[in-house]
Amino acid sequence: MPFEPVILFFLLGLLAGVMRSDLKIPAVLYESLSIFLLLAIGLKGGVELARQSLSALVLPVLVVVGVGALIPLIAFPVLQRLGRLSRADAASVAAHYGSVSVVTFAVAGAYLSGVGQAFEGYMVVFLVLLEFPALMIGVWLARRGANAGGQGKVLHEVFAGKSIVLLLGGLVIGWLAGADGLKPLDRVFFDLFKGLLAIFLLEMGLVAASRLGDLRRAGAFLIGFAVAMPLFAGALGALTATLLGLSVGGAALLATLYASASYIAAPAAMRIAVPEANPALSIGASLGVTFPFNLVVGIPTYYWLANQFQGVI
Amino acid sequence: MPFEPVILFFLLGLLAGVMRSDLKIPAVLYESLSIFLLLAIGLKGGVELARQSLSALVLPVLVVVGVGALIPLIAFPVLQRLGRLSRADAASVAAHYGSVSVVTFAVAGAYLSGVGQAFEGYMVVFLVLLEFPALMIGVWLARRGANAGGQGKVLHEVFAGKSIVLLLGGLVIGWLAGADGLKPLDRVFFDLFKGLLAIFLLEMGLVAASRLGDLRRAGAFLIGFAVAMPLFAGALGALTATLLGLSVGGAALLATLYASASYIAAPAAMRIAVPEANPALSIGASLGVTFPFNLVVGIPTYYWLANQFQGVI
Amino acid sequence: MPFEPVILFFLLGLLAGVMRSDLKIPAVLYESLSIFLLLAIGLKGGVELARQSLSALVLPVLVVVGVGALIPLIAFPVLQRLGRLSRADAASVAAHYGSVSVVTFAVAGAYLSGVGQAFEGYMVVFLVLLEFPALMIGVWLARRGANAGGQGKVLHEVFAGKSIVLLLGGLVIGWLAGADGLKPLDRVFFDLFKGLLAIFLLEMGLVAASRLGDLRRAGAFLIGFAVAMPLFAGALGALTATLLGLSVGGAALLATLYASASYIAAPAAMRIAVPEANPALSIGASLGVTFPFNLVVGIPTYYWLANQFQGVI
Amino acid sequence: MSMLHTRRTLLTVICEASIEARVLADARRLGAHGSTASDARGWGQHGERDGGWPMSGNVRIDILCEAAVADTIAGHLQEHYFRSYAMICYLSEVSVLRSEKF
Amino acid sequence: MSMLHTRRTLLTVICEASIEARVLADARRLGAHGSTASDARGWGQHGERDGGWPMSGNVRIDILCEAAVADTIAGHLQEHYFRSYAMICYLSEVSVLRSEKF
Amino acid sequence: MSMLHTRRTLLTVICEASIEARVLADARRLGAHGSTASDARGWGQHGERDGGWPMSGNVRIDILCEAAVADTIAGHLQEHYFRSYAMICYLSEVSVLRSEKF
Ligand SMILES: Nc1ncnc2c1ncn2[C@@H]1O[C@H](COP(=O)(O)O)[C@@H](O)[C@H]1O
Ligand SMILES: Nc1ncnc2c1ncn2[C@@H]1O[C@H](COP(=O)(O)O)[C@@H](O)[C@H]1O
Ligand SMILES: Nc1ncnc2c1ncn2[C@@H]1O[C@H](COP(=O)(O)O)[C@@H](O)[C@H]1O
Ligand code: NA
Ligand code: NA
Ligand code: NA
């Protein structure tokens, strides 16, 4: 299976963390890089969107978001019944897995470019739209029966949250300015993308290492879930995309989106809206297991799946 | 009128701030970007200066600085008499408008490149030289009658202030090293300029949004001043430049310099030298009104003006 | 003698510091740039290493490290006897001069590229390997006679220290991924190298200026040592490299490595392992004298030496 | 120099950064006239919080106010946050100059 | 272990970052033997100061010294800065080990 | 609302950043149940430490604990670090809500 060098940076960070190295990526560098990555992904998507008839996107968007909403709804009972997690914990973990990871998406994009596989440029629209329904569903699952509330807070937390502002803002700027208008900015937002992604992954490795301790608390069930869930959701994504007529690259990317678990927007939103959920569980699973799993095993698997489906359907 | 994409980043930041998004550009990123921008502008100017006979610059420099010094002297009585501002406040606002905004200058440069309009490379020398006379005049206006002092402090504050050190330092390095010597650094200081300017403008949008509250305190007069003053000073700049025989691009840039109001060097210097001036007034006007006004309306207007004058004179 | 523009940034920082400018490079920018430089140097070395038969490196490595270990062993008695430094101080200073400065190495590389002089790409392997033996020797010198201990701490401090993790990690990633695998990252790690090195040097100038006060405490002997020691070690390096059959560029670089004094890994390690040593002495000498000396005078001298030796031997 | 030293209470809250805005809003609503915050890292019952990424950052909030206000805020925090969030708070007695501010 | 605990005064100043250097110089001149500063954000009479750009940053300065010195410095700050700058200061009693340092 | 205010000791240590990890490990070993740290700059007997580069950074560590534990830690620091490192420490009395935590 082809091999994506940026993953090595993640592994280096993981190793440094496990070795208890004094290497620390300053929090500000983390924030700065995440601002850059979110903006750059948005801009890239906006430029592609400008090449696209928006009306042709309506159906795929509805299907992709609708099917995506199944993920937390399926995950919740599994977590609550099989995993015996409390309602709040099950809802929070379900929200994490229903939402998406921007960096996993970026690595998948790099992987596809690496193997020379094209994909629909407007995939980033799905990325933006998949980020929040799961969070709303998560809060609803946690609150069902109890007196509601919190929905409003989450709505604002998410829509005015920095990841949506930057992704969506970038999307709109890219769409307004178009490829030509953005050309003078390419040297930063496009050329530097992969190198800065590598540095960000180094940091993610350090963070993931610091979350490994949470895994003990998470227990065997959750670790298993954190591997099985992305495989299931990835298959669902590849299938949905293929049925929608997307390219192999697009199918691999949608599979990755479905399979990925959020660790930027979801932890922040759940901490506010479902405070009684234990963040060590959801973050331990999404960042300690699913994120590395997707990077190393998941993405090539989803690409393989997308290829299989394309042949058959 | 042509359209400059980097302004969209400013508007995105403004919108995010108004929406009370949790998007925050870390202060350190702000500082790092401003170090970069100041150095890069200085270097670019220095490289151009190396292509230039210095003696030919003596007359333009004297005229540009001399006419520029009129701006705070005209603004002060307007602010004090018409606007009924206290002596200290009038002096401080006058100093802000007499001084210059590096970022406005950079956006104007990007705008001119965008429309394919060349300009004299040594304009950055004016930028450096226009930064401080207004600050000295501001302190003098505030202190007139009272026992002086503070001039020395301001002199050191300004000359050893980081914006002059970086601009002037970059200028000298660019001049010494020349275009060839700096070539290996171009990938950072020239290629990344516009993209990083965009990120800086995103942050400036957030900052400007946080200053909108100050506008209420500033009152209608000051808001009107913050629009009229740059138009007047811009016309003065375009006229001066045209009479000096500068190109249309150079005239548009000098107009922008005269029209722009400082929000890096001036607030810092006035806070120390004229403490009794209320910073909410000067910053609210320069950052909340004049800066966005210049970005969106001013620069194209000054360019248009420069074109008109060139035809006539 | 040819002239390397990045040094001007160091001088600008030094000047700003001496003038007591308010220019401050944020600590986080310093850390971020040093992470970048260490990674980039490691990656570059790794890519070169991948082109190399590793077994051919065994002998040079052994010789280079063995001869390099002489430097602290020679420096120690000189410092203790001639300089009348305490055992701990002599050991700490010796460790600094036995270890290496990554930035001096980077400037020397830039210098050689500037004059069009090629060098062996695997020099960075020496850089990595020369960083720590001197630190171990320093601790041993400080502890000799006393009850040992601390060695273990230093070993971990150094091997899990960020500079080794990043250099070695970069080396391994570069070696695994090879030039082709890293190509998408070149825009960051190779293209930006020299420009970011310039900004780092600006900061080093500010730091060096803040250490000038230490020099008074250090006294005339240590200042003399900080000039004489690099010249001696540089000659040793040029000789060793020439005898090993390295190119003129390689000889100049090994001379620079031997001649340079550490101010990242060594101060941190000595502070923990030899706390009774006064850091003002070692840092004042290495950062206040040797670093600027090497930048401005040393590197061209070592290059000249390498040329002389090449002709003779 | 006429300095009127008055006793006031300094309430210090150390908690996870994600609830900074809410704690500040609560304090304002419950009678605080100002506050100061800065980033911090730490460890306690909820394990290590090293600030390496946004979800693991702490914040230290100092609120200078009258004793009764401090008690009200501390009680409110205890009731609403102590169970679900990493948080400690403590009170100390200080002297202030311009007591009318606090 | 012979620890001589001595009472000293801790003067805490929170003010806008633009006058940090001047406050430190004043404190030194008025008898402080050391001080510690860190960046902060906050709100008070002068509105919100969120540290988002240089002019809106605060700084927190702690000065450990004898009570008389603390009073002198606090009085000086009150006289020279309180009117024009965002600033608060307060004093607390602490025990130190090496009293000769402060 | 039943708030049991209990007296505890707050031990504040300001020292060079390079020994932060060791001081924290020592405090934990000697009985602390938590601590909070943040970056700082300052000056004192060892000159100015402005945080401009890693070796010149300070850290401020707050440890809330029982008086006896605070004394033990302070004594330990005095014995092991005061001679060789830039460091000060002081103790103050504070009231806490959940005393069983500290
Ligand atoms: N004993 C303590 N002394 C000082 N700070 C503490 C202490 N215990 C907890 N903290 C701080 O409060 C945060 C939350 O505490 P906890 O809820 O106990 O995990 C920690 O991350 C520390 O920053
Ligand atoms: N009651 C308070 N408690 C804690 N900090 C305060 C308080 N009032 C003001 N401050 C801090 O002091 C700064 C200046 O206060 P002010 O002059 O009241 O605006 C604010 O930005 C806060 O950081
Ligand atoms: N009197 C003081 N008040 C507040 N902080 C101090 C004082 N003296 C020293 N410090 C802090 O403790 C650090 C080490 O102190 P020293 O060992 O005296 O150099 C200094 O860099 C300051 O941050
Ligand atoms: Na998902
Ligand atoms: Na102006
Ligand atoms: Na050396």
C-alpha cells in the first residue's frame, strides 16, 4: 500500500511523547497552524466550488448529510447498551464519531494526491456541513427525557466556533475571489499546506501520546469501538459516495469523513453542552485510537474500498 | 472598481468579531506577523533603494515630510475647535492621523500590483520617514503652554520602537545586500508577503470589531472626521506626489500614506507621552473607521484621484 | 571575503538590543523557529543520507566523534588551570565548547551555498552525533572524585531533549521518505529555510545583546578563551576532515562544528546536571562572544583554512 | 499621601479554559466589578492539564471584591461547576487602595 | 531544617502592558529588590482588555518587599498612574524564608 | 448552600523554568495533591530573566496544601535549590471550599 510521509511526523510526535521528551509544540503554534489549515482547506474548497454549478450540489449534500446523521444515531445505542456507557457519555462519544476530523481529511487529501488520484474539489463542502449535525444530535441524545436546553448554546458554539468560521469563511472567500483572485495568496495557502500539515501532525502525535493514559480508563470496549466504528462508517461513506456517482477519490474522501472522529469542534461543544460526560472517554477514543488508526490503516483501507465499490456498482 | 481579495479576510475577521465568535488570533501570531510584515516591507524598499541615486531623493523626501507635517497641524484645531476635544485628545488624534499605517500601505501596494500599476520602489522610505514627525508634533501640541518634557521619551520610544527598528533595519539590510544578496530570502520575505498579509488582516478585522464599542464614546463628530480627514489628506498626497513628478502608482501610494492613520506606533507613543488622552477616541477613530474605510473605499479613490491629477497637471 | 546577508539580521538584533529597543521576538516564535530549523536540518541530512552507503560512514563517524571528544578534554584544564575557574564552571564551559551550535552550522551551510561551494550532505549526521558526547564528558569532569550520578539524568535530558528528537527524527524521516517522498514538503522545509534562519538570527542578536552584561562577570580570560578556542577547534576540524578525505566544503563545515559552542542543548543539560556551575559564564562566552565571532569572522576563516589544507595535504 | 487601606477579598479560580467565558459572565452577574485572567497549566484530581492543546488548558481567574460577593460567586461555582469540571477556588484577604472600585 | 518565617508584603499590580517598564523602574527606584511579571487579560472600569493586540494587553506584576516599601510603591502608583491608566493594585501578607532577600 | 471554609496554605514558588519539572515532582512526592504553573519573567538577585529565550524564562508555581506540607516542600526547596538556582518562595493563608482536596 502506498505510503504517506506526513504520517511519519505524527509517529515522531507520538514517540517523543511516549519517551517523555521535553519536546513541546507551543500551544500558540498549534493554534496558529490550525487557523492556517482550516483557512487553507476552506479556500481550496471555495476555489473548486466556483468552478461548480451550485444547484448540482443540492442532492448530494442532502444525501451526504442525511446518511451522515445516521452515524451518531447508530453509535449511541451501541455505546449505551453494549458498552454500558452512561447516557451522557454515550451521547458525547456518538457526537464525536458523527462529526469529522479536519486533519484526517487533509491527510487523506495528501494521500490521494500522493497516489495521483483526483477527487471532487467540493468535498470540503461536505466537510463543513458534516461538522455540526452530529453535535446537535449528540446534545439531543444526552438531554432526551431531561429538560432540554443547551441546544441554543451548542448552535452558537458551533456556528460561531472558530473551525466553522474559518472553514466557511475560507470557502466563501475562495468562491468570491476564484482561482485567479487568490493566485497571489497561493504561495502561502497552497504551497505551504503539506509542510505545515506535517508540523501539525508532529504536535498531534505529542497530544495523542498524552491521551494514551485515558485509554486505560476507556476500557477494552471503547478501544474496540474506536477501531470498528470508523471501519463501519468508512464503508458507509464509500458506499454512499459511489451510489451518488462520485469518483473513486471522492468516495475515499467521503469514507474518511464518515470514519473520522472530531477532536476540535466536538470536544469543545460537548464540554459546554454535556458537562456530565467524561471527556477522557471521548477524547481518549477519538484521539488516542481512531485518529492514528485512520492515518495509518484507515485511509488506505477506505481508498481500497472505494476502488472495490467503483468496480461493482 | 477593481477588487482586492485580501480585504475579504479583513471583513471575515470583522464579521467573526461582531458575531462574537470564539475565533481568536493569538497575540503572539499578531506580533510575529507584524515583525514579518515590517521587515519584509523594509527589505523590499531597501532593494529598490539600492537601484536609486540617493541624492535624487533628497528633495522629494523634504517635500513629502514637510507637507506631511501639515496634516497634524491642520487636524488639531479642527478637532479642538469644531470637535470640542480636550487639548490632549485633539493632539493625540492629530498625531495618529499625521502618522501612517503600515498595513494600509501594504494593502495599497497589493492593490496596485493587482491592477498592474507600477510605482516607485523607494516609497517605503517615505513610509519610514512619515511615521514619526507627527508623533513629535502631537506631543508638542499636547504640551504647549504646559511644562514640556516627554519629547525625549517619545523620541526614544519611536526611534527605538520596534516598527522603526524593523522597517529601517530591513531598509538598510536590503540596501546593503541588494536584490542578488537577498535572493535566497525571497521565498520568505517576498513570496509569503501577500498570504501572511491576508492572515494579518483577518486579525485586524477581529481587533477592529472589538473597537467598535469605542465609537459610541467617540461620537458623531469623530466618526465624520475619521472619514473626511483621510479624503482630504489623500487628496493632498496625490497632489504633492503629482507635483513632484511621481508616477500614478507613486501618487496613489503617497495619498494612501497621508490618508492612513497609525495604530501601531502612535497608540504606543501617545499612551506614554500624553497619558491624559483617552486612547478609546484615537484608536476607535483610526482603527474602527479610518482603517476599514481606507481598505474598502479609500485606496481605490486615491488611485482614481492620482489618475485624475496625472492627466491634468 | 564573501559576505553572507543573514548575518546582517543578527547584527540588527544585536543593535536593537544594545539600543534598548522595545523590539522583542516572542519566546513562542523563537521556539517555533527552532523547531522548524532543527527539523529542516534533520530532513535535509536524511535525504542526503539516503543517497549514501551507511557502511562507508562508519569510519568517518568514529574519527569525527573521537577527535571531537578531545575538545572538552583540552578545554577543561585550560579553563581550570589558566582561567582559575572552579571545577564545575570549567566542566560546564568545556561541555558547551565540545558540543555544537545548530544555527552556526546552518549559517555556515548558507555561506557555502552563497559562495557556490558544495559539501557532503551527510555532515548533519556529525552535527547530531557531536551534540552529546561533550555533555557526558562535561558531567563526568564536574563529578570526578565526587559521588557520581547525574549521568543518567543527562543521558535522558539529551536523548529525549527536543534538539536531538527533532534532528534525529528529521534525519530518520528524511532517510525513510527520500527526496521524492519529501518533495511536497520542500516548499516549507527547504524553500523557507534561509528566510526563517534570518528571522531566527534577528532574535539571536537580541538574546546575545542581553547576554553582553554577563561578559563583565566572565572576565578577560574567558573572553579570550571564547575567541581562541573556536580558532583552535576549527583548525582541528579542518585538519581532521581533510585527512578523512572530505571536500573543502565538508572540511569547512566540520571546522565550524568543532569551533561552535552550544547554546541550546548544553545550557539546558548543564543547568540540570551541574547546577553549581554559573550559567552566566558559559552562556556569556558561548552566546556573547563565540557565536557572533563565528558568524562574522570564524566561518570565512574556517573556509579559508579548509582551502589551505586541501591544497597541502 | 493619604492611603485608605480597606480589606477586600480576592477570589482565585483555577479551572479548565473551556469555561472561562461562562465563569466570567457568572461573576459579573453576581456582582464582580472586574477580573483578571491568565493561562495556566496544572494537575489535580482530574489529572494533568498541560496546556499542550486547547482542551487541556487551564485558566487562572482573580476577582477582587467584597467578601459577600466572593462568597456568593464561590458558592455558585461550587454548585454549578465543581462536579463536572476541573476547578479549584480559594479566597484570601487583601488590602486595596481605592476600595470604591471593588 | 531551620526555617525562619518572616512576614513580608506582596504588592500585586495589574495594569496595561504599555507601562510595565515604567512601573518596574519606579518600583526598583523606590526600594524593591526584585519582581515577577506575567501577561494577563481582564476587565474593569476601563472596559475589556482581552490582550488580542498589543494595546489591549494587561500585565500582572508581583513585588515582594517590606511593608513600608510596598506602601511607598503603592502610593506612588496611585499618584502617578491611577488617573490615566487602567490599573489596580492590592497588598497581602505572606511569609518568606530568606527574609534578607526582600 | 453549605460552604465550609477551611484554612489552607498557598505555597508560591517562582523559579527558573528549567527546573519546573523537578520542583513539581518533588512537591508531589512530598505530599501535594495538585499544583498550577504559568510562565513568568522577572528580576532579582540573579539579574534579569526576561523570558526572551528558553534559558531565561521563569515559572510561577502555586501549590495549595496543608500548612505542614507547605513547610516541608518549602524546606526541601530551600535545601536543594536556593543555592544554585534563581528561585524565591513564599507562603500565604487562604480559605478553601473543598478542604478534602488539598
Ligand atoms: N492543590 C492544588 N494546588 C494548586 N493548584 C491546584 C491544586 N489542585 C488543583 N489545582 C489546579 O486546578 C486544576 C483543576 O483541579 P482538579 O479539578 O483537582 O483537577 C488543576 O489542573 C490545577 O491547575
Ligand atoms: N475587581 C477586579 N478584580 C480583579 N481584577 C481587576 C478588577 N478590576 C480591574 N481588574 C484588572 O485591572 C485592569 C484595569 O482595571 P480598570 O482600571 O478598573 O479597568 C483590568 O483590565 C483587570 O485586569
Ligand atoms: N522581591 C521579589 N518580588 C517578586 N518576585 C521576585 C522578587 N525577587 C525575585 N523574584 C522572582 O524570583 C526570580 C528569581 O529570583 P532571584 O533568585 O532573586 O534572582 C526572579 O527572576 C523574579 O521573577
Ligand atoms: Na465521522
Ligand atoms: Na497619515
Ligand atoms: Na564545538
